[in-house]
Amino acid sequence: MEFFYSLGTYERAISIALLFFMLIQLYFYLVFYVRVIIKKFNPLPSNTEAYQPISVVICARNEEENLKNFLPKVLEQDYPDFEVIVVNDCSNDNSDLILDNLKKEYSHLKVTTIKEDEKFTHAKKLALTVGIKAAKNEWLVLTDADCFPKSDKWLKHIASNFTDGIEIVFGYGGYLSERGFLNKLIRLDALQIALNYFGWALAGKPYMGVGRNLAYKKSLFFKNKGFASHAGIESGDDDLFVMEVANKKNTAFEYRPEAHTLSVPRKTYSAWLRQKRRHLSTSKHYSWGLKTLLTLEPLSRIIVYVLFAVALYLNYFPIIIVSALVTFIIIRHIILAFAAKKFDEKRLLHVALWWDLYSILFYTKLLLSNNFNRKQYKWK
């Protein structure tokens, strides 16, 4: 204690601030994210009668190639009773031909078509609502046309969570592993986001899911009057809807690797930035409390590195400062390593530190562009 009071005013301020923001970071990792790592899942039921009928709903707009390549992986799920409903939403490519051919091969495929109207434009929420109304089953599983299930046991893993009292199930939507540094950043970012929303949900504070791997009851959708409260907002069919209907008692989680869906990642930084802007476009509609909490993790991480650089530059006890930072990084990376293994995300840890540094610029640019850009982001 005498050592601390012997420090100058600036030295004390920097030391306290660095310790404070490190503790915030450790709070996220040791209180929320560790829950995701230690969660245990029940084995899949061996009795086929235990699986409830499912309606898979997919909205597609000009997805000719993706429907041809990915839709069969959904249709060929190892599941006793399910239908797949594709809403062909104002497509002007050959999606209708692809779907017609697939219908001849798969009797459980149903197609609903929305024709383009020059006087009326709509977002994905209308297409989703049309698909949900066409579904014959109580349990809905939502995914996108540009992604596919990682295994043919996807639906079985999701359905293993359809127990008494559960009305909504969160799944994990990852990205294909490809060569290149950008691919690793995209997959690491997806893992970090998943740790956030799964960790918060496991702590009884669910606030979002991902529309490419999400299940809920049809009755829950209509009890909530669908997307009526945010119908005027282009996006939000997953996060804004989840915030309205999910709570700690009616929510379940499924993120075993066999239950993942995979999307094709963006190939350029600019394309990824546009995708991230669209994903974050609904965040302005979150409550101030939620926005503050969600901003706190990346912001505190950035501040830790900035204060560390300042302390080293001013030569404030470099051995102590470096030791504290190394300890902090080791704890973070141990939890990230276990999380990456749990989610079957390979070869990511060596870019984690680079991502921390790059995210200082990336998220600053992202937040500024979203705050000053009033553009409505369309789903296609």
C-alpha cells in the first residue's frame, strides 16, 4: 500500500484505470463466457417418437446457386418428420426452376412464391411471416439460403432441446474455414459474438440469436403478433424479436458442432464491413442499458491495450505492467482456446492478439459509420 501511495498522480491514475478495465474484461470471460465452455448437453433421444415434427423455413431472394448447392443438405436431414418451406421472394433469376426440380425429388419440400410489385417493397420479415403461416408444424427452425447444416443430425440436435417450457432455441451460425487471414478474422469474430450471446443467455439475459440457426414455436410467434412492433425496421427478425419473446425460463441452447450451420464468408474486407454494418444496424434500437453492456467488452479490451501502451511509453513500472498484461492475455486465450475447441473452430488462436489490435480500428470505423449513416440496410 505504501508503494501505491508513493506513486505520482498520473502513475496512480493509469495503474487504477488499467486494473479496472482488466477486471471488466476478466468479468466477461470468467462470469459469462466460461458458462458456454462448461455447459453439458443431453444425449440425443434414441426413440424416434421423441422427436417433434419440424417446419424448416428458408427465405430466398435470387439464391439460384445457393439453393442448388445447399438446399439438398437441409432436405436430406436424418430426421423422422419434417418439412422444408422455401419462400421464393421476388427472385428474378432461375430460383423457380431449381426449386421445381428439387420438388420432384423431395416430397417434403414446399415452395411459396412472392411476386414482385413495383408499388410495394418489403423486407425479409414479410417473407418470413409468409413462410411461418405456411408451416404446418408447431416447431419452426429458421435458416438462410446461403448457408447449410454442418451435419445431417442438425435437426436432431436442435430438437433434443424441445422440452417442457422451452419455446425458443438458439443455435450457432459459423463460417466455412478457408485459407487466408481475413477468413480467420471473420470466424474469430463469429466465435466472439457467440460467446457473448450464449454467455448472456446462459446467465438468464437472452438478447439475440442468429437467423441462420434459430428455432421457436409458431404459437410464440403469433402470440407476440409476429414482427409487428418493429415491422418498419428492415432487419431485427432475430435480435429484436428475441428480445421481445426470450427469457431465462423459455430459452434453450444448442451449439454442439453437429448442430452448426455454415455460411460462405466474405472475400474482401469491404464486403465484410458492409455485412457487419447490416448486422449492427438494429443495435440503435436496443435499450441504452443493453447497448452499454454490449459495448463494454470490446471497449474495455481496446482501453486495456491503449493504457498498456501509454504506461510503457511513460516507463511506469514496465515489469509489473507487462506481467499484468501477459497474465490477462493468457487467461483470455485459455478461455478462447476451450471455446474454439467446443465450437470446433480450428486454427484461430494465433490471430486472436492481432484481432484485438485490429479491432481497435475496425470497430471504431464500424460504430462511427453506423451512427452517422442513416441508410436502411436491405436483407438482399
